[in-house]
Amino acid sequence: MQEPHERPQPRQNSQIPVVISTQCRLLSQKFNLSHISIGDVLREEMNRGEESPHADIIRANMPAGTIGPIEITMAILKDRITKLMEGGTRAFILDGFPRSMEQSTHFQTLIGPITFLILLQCSPGTSFHRLLPRSRFDDQTQAIRNRLLTFETTTSLVVDDFRKRKKLTVVDAEPSVTKIHEELVTIVSSVAELLH
């Protein structure tokens, strides 16, 4: 039993499905889950400016389409998840993470097991088209190309690992947002016991 002054550890009683997609917000609203976008979390930390010891490092990595040193990413992510758990949250949707085997291993060692991963699979052209209209400073053309290259060379290893462990669901992401969402709702509903 934890003492009142102790912070809960994220590994305890947590279920952490991971969805690599822009559909996370819709799913979090539908199932009343906490949506954690690694990109948003890092941008928030960066925007703290001088209050954050990591702001300059994050700012240097974002234009290249990378999330920077794993120690910094994990510390920030663990802090965010711990705070949510202090408020009673036990299930999360992680958006855009893990992007490498190193990140996957660190997360599952330091924070908790990833319950399952949903990959929204579409052509590089579709990915590029969907990312380009967004207006964040790090979403320049080269950064998008870097992200797609990172997926091909690094994130695909994470996908293969989850596939081997039978914790991967692949969804065709070429159809409309509505069609994709309907399929995702069906998938997440089928594992609803993990989300309560």
C-alpha cells in the first residue's frame, strides 16, 4: 500500500494501448481516455522556455522530425503519466510513440507494459498529404520526409516486434476519417475490459 505522500508509479494498474495516428483524439473522446501525444508533450515542454532545462534540446530536434534524447523524452513522459495517474487515470492512448525499439524498451521498463499497438497504414503519399496542411513550425516538408524515413528505418522495427508478440492491429488508413474511426471504435470496443 502506498503512503499518502508517495507518488504512484506508472507501472502499477496501468493499461497503455498505443495508436500511431491522428485518430487518437477521437478515440480518447469516445472512450473517455487520456490522450498523450508525444509531440504535443514535447512542444509544451519546449514552450516553457527558460523554466525548462530541456527546451533548447527539444527545439533543436523538432525541425529535424526527431524527438531527441531518450532520457529527456522518458523523463517528461513519465512525469506526465504519473500526474495523470495521481488523478485516477489508469488507461492512456499514446500518440506517436514509441518510434524506436529503444523507446519501446525504455517505456516498458520504466513506465509499464504497452497493451497493444494499432498502426494506421497508408501510402507515403497519403501520409505526406495529411501532415503537410498542419501549421506547426516543425511540420516543414523536410521534417515530414524525415518522419517518413524514420518510420521506414526505425519505427517499422517496433511494428515488427508487436506483430511477433501478437499485440499489433493494422488498420487501412486510406479511407475517410469517419470510416477509419468506425473501424477503430470496433477494435477498441473489443478490448474494452482493458479500458476500465
